[in-house]
Amino acid sequence: RQRGRRYNLFLKRRLRIDKRHQSKDSIFFRDGVRRIDFVLSYVDDLNKEWEKKLERRKEFESNLQKAGLELETEDKKESEDGKIYFVKIHAPWEVLITYAEVLNIKVPIKENDIPSMVENPLDCMLAPLRLPEKVMHPEPDYFTAPFSKDKQELYLINDKSTFFSPSMRNRIVNYILTRCPYGTEEGKKKFGIKRLLNNGTYSAAYPLHDCQYWKKANDPNCDNERYTLYMEWARFLRFYKEQPLDLIRKYYGEKIGIYFAWLGFYTEMLFLAAVVGLICFLYGLFTMDENMSSKEICDPEIGGEIIMCPLCDRECDYWRLNTTCESSQYSHLFDNVATLFFAIFMGIWVTLFLEFWKRRQARLKYEWDLVDFEEEQQQLQLRPEYEAKCTQKKKNPVTQEMEPYLPITSQAVRFCVSGTTVLFWVSLIIASMIAVIVYRLAVYAAFASLMENTQTLQPIQGLLTPQLATSVTASCLNFVIIMILNFLYERIAIWITDMEIPKTHMEYENRLTMKMFLFQFVNYYSSCFYVAFFKGKFVGYPGAYTYMFNRWRNEECDPAGCLIELTTQLTIVMAGKQIWGNIQEAIVPWICNWWGRRKARNNPENLYSRWEQDHDLQTFGALGLFYEYLEMVIQFGFITLFVASFPLAPLLALMNNILEIRVDSWKLTTQYRRPVAAKAHSIGVWQEILNGMAILSVVTNAFIVAFTSDMIPRLVYYYAYWESEDSPMSGYINNSLSVFLISDFPDRNKPKINRENFSVCRYRDYRYPPDHERRYLHTMQFWHILAAKLAFIIIMEHVVFIVKFFVAWMIPDVPSDVKAKIKREKYLTQKILHEYELEKLRERLCQGDKGATQKEFIATEGRMELSRAM
């Protein structure tokens, strides 16, 4: 019986091989001539809605054919699992030219004769980074004009089958699919492939890749652009090469092309910031031994003789200052004069990045024919969900047609629910951050007691202090909470935005973007804001400590300062996010695809067709780029908002982005179905978010240098309170520590044991000693330092903002050569079009066409003269 089954399976496969003569990489109909522009798939599941789905499909496919599209269906017997039907769609020439005019698609009319830019003398040095010219510029540069059916002879149509690129073709077909009706249900007209996918009528809708990514197609008519992208762009070994942006744009469309252009430019600019940050770090490393503060802390006769007050109530003991010797030395790596320089530099760098990106974006807009581009009609059209849920209608003042609308009362209720939900989740983040703070306060005493009483930890006690152990474990816990909340909120944000029922696709994306960014801003940065601006600032002093919830004593900073803790927090959250992001982006899709294709791996070539291979890939989705931008913008916040505490942050970001470009390109080329091509002339709302973060970064870095680092207190001591002319910084540590009389401790704070019977202890503050008439009140030095901090913030902010605005004013958004080229191309394009119209009018006059008058001829010539003058 088993042999019989195997023989039947062999005959079935043999029959399929004999029946299909095409290669598995074929992207054409069975006739080998008509290109497959789109594929729909569905499963015939015999449930209660089977008949309804069948009717929808029949109506939908019938209407597609009425719209001019040609369909070819592959029976489920031909599929690998014997369950899936595939409907292949081809757009003939008549359909393409009709909708090319509707979509205002620009097509070539003449080869560009504007001279290219002057050769860069450094090109020979950059040759190892270059890609072959054929890869970088897969098409000649043309003057283009919007397509018109009435002027077909004006365009450079050499071959109708290749005149429209595959990305243009799938964009046109997708436009038809999103508008094609499939019947009337509940008195409403239903249309669009998206609804059919949502209700399960179809299981997938996608354009095809042109070949396998690891080898070229056998069909000579295939462009093999996917293979070229994989070999020249998507492999990690090509990390040092430039990106083939024109080929990316041609294959995936302008929207994806502009993302990779921005990501590549951001990575290039990070190189400069990473080099300067590394130099600042090396300065701190090489001057570590010259740091007078850490010398005094480590000196047994100075730091070893200073007895510090306990860092927690009752359980913690008195301790000697020199036990923090190593942490004070490492703190100098990030808390030195170079910190101030780097904070100012990054304030200017972020302005240069944003301004130069505008110029790069303007150049791409010209090169990619996006100068006159306005958002596509499908971006501005009503969303199907909006039409389905809005039962009331009113007249559109522009089109004078009745269209659905959402009453103001309903909008107000939905926005109230949405706002309340967002506030609840933001409050949840803040609550989780407070829980982490409580954890820090609760476990600090435990760490202090453990390290003091455990002999095995004595060798590393100088490096792993209770403060550092608490900070590291709290940062890791905080990162785990961030990831969990992030996972949950992604789904909540989409649900909230859907509930608001935005009118257009653009409005939907903008609302979702702002919600996700607001949440992630609070989620990722709240802990860093706490360490930078709150920890150690509201501690009180021995005998009058401040408490959280009247129970847990507020944290103090390490005697070397809070900056090293901010660095630790930033490193763990930033590095952890980048590692987790790359795992999520690369490994998860690969595992899903491997699992989906495991059965078909050993099948003969003719049994696993191109549309089946693409069907088994992951869906990139409409929000695919949204998550990519969000990831990079959050990273941008880490390297700008808190960079004064961690000069190596740009270097970490640079290494991540070099990997990110190749991971994104690899997964897009190998693990995902080909996305529908879409146009975009900028990075959209993300530009405004980046501008806002750039301004905020100046403020945060000024406050970090002033209040988190020890730079200002040191400078005040150096210029006003020095004790030795030979070494102005000597004595700073003793000067920065106040004295407390142990007998003044209340029972709540006093340690259980005072083994060495100390009479006084020291704490980090500027207060009068116990024998002074103003005991334990702030000294004048405290107010001098506070005034210096506020003055520094004002001066730094104004200096950086003035430089930023001056640099922004000096750098025009559009390069002068691009402006000239745009004007030149407009002039030549208008000239070509007017000459064409004039020639057609002349022919009509010669043929005796009564409709063509002499006055019309003169008016056309006059329009040409006016165009030249303009």
C-alpha cells in the first residue's frame, strides 16, 4: 500500500512537471509573454462563509477584468500543499497608460544633456568604496514629463513591455486593486483588496520578486535586480561599500529608497561624531593619572582618613572614602573638560546633520523626479475603515459629492478615550520607573551588607561598589520592563488609532507615529532623566534625610558623582535595545521562513514556483518602514539627549548602523515579499521630530554638564576657593565634603554598630559644620556654585543656539546647482512639450483642419516665447 501511495505521488509530481514547462523563476503567464504584475492567493476553506467568500471573489475578479486587467488562475492542485489557489494578474498596455495618466507618473521624453558635476579629486581615494556604475545608475538620466495618452509619440517608448518598470506596474495594479468594488453588503458598496484580505476572502496580495536572491533567473527577460541587490548591497561583507540608491528606488520605490538614503547619510555623519567622541574618551583615559580628585580619594592619608556617613539607615556602616578609589578613577573617563567640549560639539553636529540632510534630500528629489510631487491620491483618499464605520454623509465642498463623515460628538468621545488610554500607559511607565527606584532604594542596603560581610567579594569591592551593583542590576531590570511595556503598547497604540477612525492614510500614519514616539520617548528615556536630573539632588543631609513614601531614603550619588551611573544606565539600555532589535529584525523572520519552507526544500524546481516561493516569505506591511524609522529616531535621542555623559555613544550607534543597513537590506531582499512601490519625497513627520529632539538635546546636555557632572564645582573651587598656588585643585575633595556630628544622628538613621567609635562623619554637600552658629545650613560656596551652574546653562544654551541658527542660515536647504538644474529641466521640458504641440497644430493646419485656427497657432508660439522669457 505504501509503495502504491509513493507511486501515485510520483505520477502526480511527474504530471505537474510535464504540464508546466516554465522555470520556477518565471514571472510570466503560461504564454511566457505577459508579465505577472501582482498575485492574489486564497484557500478554499469549506466553512459557513465559504459561499459568501466565493461570491466576493467572483465579483471582484470580474470587476478587475472589466477594468482591463488580465487574470490567470493556478489551481490548488498545482500548489505545493494542494490547498492554495493563486490568481496571477497582468496589466496590459492600455491599462498602464490609462492609470499612468491618472497617477501623474513621469516618464522619459529626452536624455538629460545637463553636464554632470565636476569630478572630485578625492574620487581615486574613494574608489574602494564605490560600486560598479551599472549597479549605481541602472538607468540613463532623462528629462521626464507626466504621461499623457494623447502624446504617446512624444515619449521615448522603445519597447512597450519594458517602458513601465516593474515597480511602476505593481503600483498601478495596486491602485486598481484598492478601488475595485466587489459587491454591496448591508446596503453599502464594498471595495478594495484590503477589506478582502481582512475578511479572509483572500489570504495574500503581493507583487513578485524578479528572481531568486542567490542566483540569476534562467529566463533572459528577467532583470535579476534582486540578485544584484543581494550581491552588491545586502551582504554584510559589503558593509564598507556605498548603497546603490538608484537601484533600490527602481526596485522598491521611492519611499523605501528615501529611508535607506537617510539611514546611510545618518551613518556617514555619525562617523565624524564617533571620531570626536573617541578622542574625548581617550583624553579622559590618558589624563586619568593626572586627576587630582581621584588621587586624593585614593591616597590612604587623605581618602583613607575621611570617614563617610552611612549610605542607608541602621544597616549600613561608616566607610572610608578611599574604598571608592577605582570608581572615581573610571568616572574621570567621562567627567572631564572634554565633556563640555563634546556637549557643545554635538549641539552643532546635530544642526549640521539636519541641514545637510535637507540638501541631500533636495538632490534626491531632483534626481528621482519628485520636485513637483504632491502626496499621492491614495495617501489622501478616504480609508476603507473610515467609509465602513461612518454611516452619516455630507457634501464635500471640493468635489460636491456626498461622502461619509464622523460627527464631532463621536470624534470628541473617541479622542477622550484615546487621550485617557495614552495617559494611562504613560502613567504606567512612570509607575514602573518609580518601582525600579524603590528597588534601588530597597536593595542598596542588602548589597552594602553583603559586600561588607562576604570575604569572597573583598578583592573586587573597590571596583564593584554597592552603588554600582545597585545601578547595574536596576538598569537591567529597567531594560526588561521597557521591552515588555514596548511589546504591549505597540498593539495598544494601533488599537487606539484604529478606534479614532482617521480619515486618510496620511492622517493615520501621523497619529500612530506621534503616539508611538511619545510612548517610546517616555519608556526609553525616563530612567536616564531620573539618574541625570533627580538622583542625588533631593537627599537632604544626615539627621534630616528625605524619604520616598516616608519609608525609603532617597539615593545619594557616588562621591565621584552621578555621571558614571548615567553612563552605565545609558550603555545598558542603548546597547541592549540595539542587540534585541537586530535579533528581532533578522533572526525571527529567518526562522519563520525556514519553518514555512522546510517541506519544499527538496522538491524539483518546477514544483515550487516563483509565486509560491514569495507566498512563503514574510509580509513587510504598511507599517514596516514606520518601525525602522522609530528605531533609528530613538537611537538618535540616545546619542544627542545624553551624549555629554557618554562620548562613546556615537561610536556604538555607528557600529550598530553599519550592521543595521545590511540587516535591513538583507531581510528586505531575502526574507520579505516584495513591497508595493510607493512614492515619498521626504522622511515626513520624522523630520519635525528630529528637529524637536535637536533643540531639546542642547537643554539636556547643558543641565547634565551643570548638575550631573562635577565640572562646575571644580571650576568654582579652582578660581575662587583654591588653597595652594602650586596645585589649585588640591584639597578639592576635603572642601566638597561637609562634617556631621555622629551624636546628632536620630535613632532612625544611626547605624546599629560603631566599631571604631567615630565622632564625626563626612557627607557630600556644602553645609556649615556642627560647631558653627548656622550649623548644617548651606554655605556661601553652595550658592556660588548654584549661580555658576545657572549661568553656565544660560551661556551654553545661548552660544549653541546662536551657532545652530547661524549654521542653519548659512547652509541653504537646496544646493545652488540643484536649483539651476531644476529650472533648466523645467524650461527644456516645457520647450519640448510646446514644440510638440506647435508641430501637431501645424500638421492640422496643413491638413485643412477647420478646428485649428491661425490665432491658436500664434497663441501657442506666444506661449513658447513666454516660457523662454520665464
